[in-house]
Amino acid sequence: MRLKWIGAAVVAVTVFLGLERGALAQQDYPNRNVRVVIAFSPAGAIDILGRLIADRLSTMWGQQVIVENRPGAGGNIGAAAVAQATPDGYTLHFGAQTLSTNPVLAPSTAFHPIASFEPIMLVGTALEIFSVAPSTPYKSVQDVIAAAKANPGKLNYASVGIGSSAHLATVLFMDVTGTKMQHVPYSQMSQAYADVFSGRTEIWFTTAGGSLPHIISGKIRALAVNGPARTKLLPDIPTMLESGVNMKDESSWYGFFAPKGTPKPIIDKINRDLQTVIDQPDMREKELALGYRFIGGPPEKLRDYLKGEIAKWEELSNKGAFK
């Protein structure tokens, strides 16, 4: 009995010390620079948002929050670097939808999106705009659907690669509408824009950040926006649901993660501070101007969202949507 009592006491002390270290870590965090890894090149929608948030966290924490771009392998290189980092809160991952699609499209042995990370916050989504080349005759989403059904595989759609937001959104669109279009992946955004401007590629399900000026200038024709409501940026453009296509949430999403094992008090602190950042009035202005939809909420919300997204893309893959 005495040995059992001593064993129980040791366990209790160990747990207490672990909680104590976690509490102290939270009080002291951060006391040096924090690195935020983005697994994509600079100037994209996720990079712009990540840097906006990093600047505000730097001010809030009194420590420099450094954004590091580590593109490659469809987001796997940057994600793997964070998964293998020390779980102390000083290396974070601002990840995107590739964390939910790569298990299907580009599996990595270096990490798993659920097992290798602690979720922190589902920051938001990006406004997606279903658009066409202005030289096409299409004036509505239903026009495109009719043309695609009449000519399976003849219409071309642009993206910046497999697993990109445009690729995923269009795959989902084709599944929901029962259509088939030809994927034209580009290595550079500028090449995709040039071909859509000229009409060589007819369809682009793009995000608002880079395409909005071209829509306003008439170089691209917007037909619908994906998401729960119309946007004040394009108030006359209907939603996909209003256009007769129920795609539910946007395909582009952004969330903060930490390496597995990062103390919960640190996770909770970062979560609270991120919520404060996205609730700031100037950030809400940028949310509208840059075409984001902030979500926020507790870490569990991101965990459940990620699981649901993985299941969604696995189901589509099993149906042959990516072939």
C-alpha cells in the first residue's frame, strides 16, 4: 500500500509541476522572437493576411513576429518544418486548405495535419469569385453550366497548380453541377491572368485579393461569389447559391497551428490574442477591402473544421473528382 501511495504521489507531483510549467510558460510567453512559417510564396492571399496579423502580434507582444515563406511540394515543405520544430510556441504555422487536401493529393510521411499539430485558430476564409474571360458569351453561372454540359471537357479553367484554391473550388463546382472542364495549371499567377484576359482560358474561380482590380477594370467578368452572402466589394454579383449552385463554404481557408505538444496555456494565449487582432476595427476594414471572411473561435473549432475538410476531399477523391 505504501508503494502505491508513493507512486500516486509521484504522479500527482509530476502533473502539478507540468501544469505549473505550463502556467509559467504562458505568463512569460513570448520573451523572444516568434517565427510564423507560411508554406507559400510571398504576395499571395495567405501571405498578405499572415503579415498583417504578424505585425499586430508584434505590437501586442513587444516581440518581433517574423514571417518566413517556405514554399514547395504544395505546402508540405513549410508544414513539415513546423511539425518538426520544438513545441514551445516560438515556431507557428499559418496554414491553408492544402493541409486538408494534401493527405489525398500529396501525402507526406514527415507529418500528418491532425497528429502533428496543435490547432490554434481558424482565422478565416477568402472570398472566391467565379469568373470568366470577357471574350466569352457567358453572362451567368448557368450559362457556363449549360456550355460545359453540352461540351464535356472543352472549357478550360485556370489555377496555379493542383491543390490551389482555384483548382479545389472548380473541382467542387464540377462535382456539384455534374460538369467536366479541363484543368490548366500555371506556374505563375501572371501567366494565368494573361490567358484569361485573352480568352485562351475561359474560366477562373479566383480569390478576390488579386482579381478584384481586374474585375473592376473589365479584364475579367465576375459571375458569382462563393460564400454565405454577397460582398460589398461587388454588391451586384450574386452568390453561387443565388445562382443555383450550393457549394457551401469557401475552399480557401487559413488557420494557425503549433507543433504537437505545445503547452495548452500557450495555445490558449495565442488564440485569445489572435481573436483580439482580428476583432480590431482596422482589421475588420481590411477584411472587407481584401476579400477575407474572419471566423475566429476556440482551437477546437479549427480541429473539427480540419477533420471535416479532410473527409470532404477524401470523398471527392474516392468519386474520381481529381482524375
